[in-house]
Amino acid sequence: MSNSLSEQSSLGSVCEEVRPSFLRARDPSVDRCFRPRPDRQVRLFDEIQEEGQTDYNSDADVSSSSEDVSTALSEASNDTTTDSNAALVYLRLKPVTNISTSYTITPKGNVLTVGPSNDASSTSNNKNKMEQHYSFSAVFESNVKQDEVYRICIAPRIENQTDSFTVLTYGTSGSGKTFTLLGTPNHPGIVPRAVENIFRMNASNIYPQPALKLEKGTACILDDDALAREEHMRQTLLESCVGMNADHELLEKTIKAEHDFQTIVQDEVSVFIWISFVEIYNELVFDLLSPPSQHSKLSQQMAPQPRKSLKVATNDGKVFIQGLTSVYVKSCSESLKLLHWGLQHVSYASTSINSNSSRSHCIFFIDVIKYYSSGVVVDTSYKFCDLAGSERLSKTRNIGSRLTEAKGINTSLMTLGRCLDAANNNKKLKTKSQVIPVRESKLTMLLQAALLGKEKLTMIVNVTPTDLFYEENMNVLRFSAIAKNITFKQPVKPVNKSRYSFVVEKAKSAAEEIIFLRSEVERLTSEMQYRLLEQERLLRQELVGSFEQKLAEKQKDYELTLKRELQIQQRIHDAQIESLKRQYENKIEDLREQYEEEEIERKRRTLE
């Protein structure tokens, strides 16, 4: 009895010590009666339907009842909806020699059935459970080609032209994520096909100069100096892509043979296409298109220079990377050259699972800016993300730097899963809003537009259907089940319903009128400048004509004056000549008379 009393007193003292307060909150693993909470809370009454109704869109767990196995759905086994705003999740199976019998595709073609593992050494929790069904927007078997994957997954999003979207490839290491996204020269992935599709659609409207660019998430018009810098950087990067023409020609030839992309003619619109490429390595963001400088080229010959990490920031709800290199491209060939040039700087390493495993998450950005003659600017962003594969230390046997990389990869993927889970819970509990932890990882910060429902999301899940990767595939399928519940929220313009609404409306109309009047002022100013220039031209012509006429008259008067002067001088000279002539004639006459007199005098003297 005394022992029980002592135990109760000690328990009371413990309860008194751990009594929750605002300064010392209760441990979330126990409830207010100090009982341990279950790991998973099950709401028993949420799934009850009224009589005669069936919920095909519920997110219930897999049922353990053996009587109704065909209707046992996991959280991912939702019926394919026709909602264009829902996230699209596709499954692609990697070609393998020995396909496990645990994976089967239903006759519908969009549901994957996963049974218990055939591997006796497996430690999966699903080993003794019933089969699970995972539904997808579409399931691509191992014999489906790259062009079919693009037509179903990406082409409808690209041809929409108005909505930004994010594409994720997710799966275990070596499951074919990079092949699906990038492909090979003979089998191009979705990124080269998307680039060709974008340029083919806007071929008639691409502007020749990088006059418009996204700066901190906002479209800005570049001045002459900035335009010259962008053009110089573009030429520098293209000159670095030497020796890649053969692969690009083969890529373009293959894409043109498999697709017939059409050019959309748009009047009075200019299109600007910018690309950028980053990788997230050990939670650090690195620029893969950073232009090489002369100093870095010389220093790399001696010792490799450490790369500079970039900072992720936000501006008015828009995420951007400070100091990221964004290159203006004019053709599909230039884009593919820069893409492959950036891939040369991606971190790859060999593991026991994959000999060429990507050790980072890579994101390829395509920004399409359209400038209409009315002054409206529309920017559309496409993000293609190649997620690094989730890894198990027991299978990869990583040590040293490989182990550090694996920790960073798994941490960022876990944060991405938490964000998807929070978004899924917000969809279920419409009255409560759970904070989505997008700021806990650089990957989720860059993808937060899709995670928060501001952009459309497309995920391609890659699975290796073998017993060796059974546990990893189950985690991947659960991850995709959550991602399918992300919904794109159409931006709604806020309506002011206060008593001052008329003031807001008048302010809006006044702002529109100000914009119109400014455009009119610019138009009238340009017209006035043109008229002034025309008047100046006419005045110059009139002045030149009058000056020419005056010069002609003066020249004529000068010629007449000169002629008169010549005549006067001629008369004077003639008179002088006549006077000299008479003088010389008189002198000659006098000399003749003198000569005659002297002759007579000489004769007289001779006679004497």
C-alpha cells in the first residue's frame, strides 16, 4: 500500500512537473492525459457515404479485407479525373530482363497493382498484406517510346501556351529519370522535344534582340548597354559549345521525323525566349550556364576553382535566383547546345546501383515572354526538374562524400514529400490550413509555385519493376499518390465589396484613362516631332532655294558689271593705242623730213 501511494505521489509530481503551459508546451507524442498518441490518426467517420452513393475520389488507405481486394485502394488509387487543374502523375516502367510478378497493370491501363514481395529477404511492411492499387493519369510500359511519352504528358501543356507548369521526374537511382527527361541523340527526351515545340510554335514572332527580360520575376525592358552585355554573353557561351553540332543535328532530325509541330501565326506580338540551368548539390544552388572568363580558363589549367553558390530569394511572391545566368536564345539548336554544355558541369558519380548516378537535383528553366502591341506583357515559365534518386545506404554502400551527397538528396526529397503531404491535407481539411514547409529546402523553394497550386504540376514516376527495388518502389508509389492530389488554383481577381468600392472603381478607370492619355501624349508628341522635322526640312529647302536664286542674280549682275568694265577698259586701251600711233607717226614724219634735209645738205656739199 505504501508502495502504491509512493508511486501515485511520484506520478503526481511528474505530471505536475510536465504540466503544459504557454512557455513549456506539451510533447506532441502524448495527449493531454499523458497517453501516447498513435503514429497515424484514422478518422473513422469520414469515409461513411450515404446510401446509394460511391466515393471514387476518396483518399482512403488500402483495405485489409480479403473479401473485396479489387476495391482496395491506396491514397494514390483515385479514379482518373477530367479536371484540367489537377496534377498529372504518370508511371513509366523501365525495361528489365526479369520483371517481378508483384507488379501488374489492370486492363484499364492506368492502375498499377502491387502484390507482396517475392523476395524472402525483403523487410517490407507489405510482405504479408494484400495487394495495393495505385492509379495514374497513364501507365507507360517498358515498350512505350519517347515520342509517345511526350505526346501524352507534355505536348498538351506546351500547346496551351498560357499556363506555366513544372515537370518532375521521380524514382529510384537508375530507374530512367534522366533518360525520360533528356534522352539520347537517337532517342530524345521530353526537354529537347519541348524546346523544339516551343520554337516551332513561335517561329514567326521571335524577336531578333534580347530587349525584354525577367528581372527578379518581373519583365523589364533592357537599355542599350544591358542589351549589348546580354548579346556578348550569349556569343561567349555559344562559342564555348564547340564540337556539339553533330549531336544536335541528329536530335533535331529525330524530333522532326517523329513530330509535326505547327507554327502558330500571331499578329502584333514579339516573343522572347530565355533559358537557365541550375543544380542543387548538398543544399547549395549552382549555376550551370555561368559564362567562362579568361581568368577562370587559365586558373582551371592549374587547379579547379570552387564554384560560387547562389541565393534563392522572393519578390512579390515570385521566386528567383540572385545572379543566375539567363541566356537569350533564338533557335532550338542554340538551346540544345547550351543544355548539353550545362550538363558537362553536373555532378555525377558511380555507386553500386548506378555507374553514372546524378548526385544533385537539376532544374532547366524556359521563360517565354510575349509582348503585344497594346503594351500587354505575358510571361510563361516551364520548369523541367530531374530529381536525384532516393537511395538506401544498405544497397548503395556509400561512404565519404557519396554518403554526404546521399544525405542531402534524401533530406530534400523528404522535405518535398512533407510539402506534398501538407498540400494534400489542406485539400482534405478545407476549414484548416496547414503551413506547407517550402522554405526548409532549396528544392522546394524553387518548386513552391507548383507545390502551392500556383502552377500546374506534371510528375513522371520511374520504376524499376524488379524484386531488388521493391521497398524503394513502394516509397516512390506512395510519394506519387500524394502528389496526384495537388490542385492548380486559378488566380482569382479580388472583388472589393466595401462601401468605398465606387472609389476603387473610379481609381481603376482613372488609372486606365491615365494610361490612355499617356499613350495619346506619346502619340501626339511623336506626331509633333514629325511635323516639326517636316517643317524644318521645308524651311531649309526654301532657304536654300532663295539663297541659290540670290547667288544666281548676283552672279548675273557681276557678269554684266565685268562686261561693262571690259568694254570701258577696251575703249581706254584703244584710245591710248590711237594716241601712241599718232605720236609715232608724227615722229616718223619728222625723222623723214630731217633725213631729207640732211640728204640735200650732203649733196650740196658734194657739188661744191
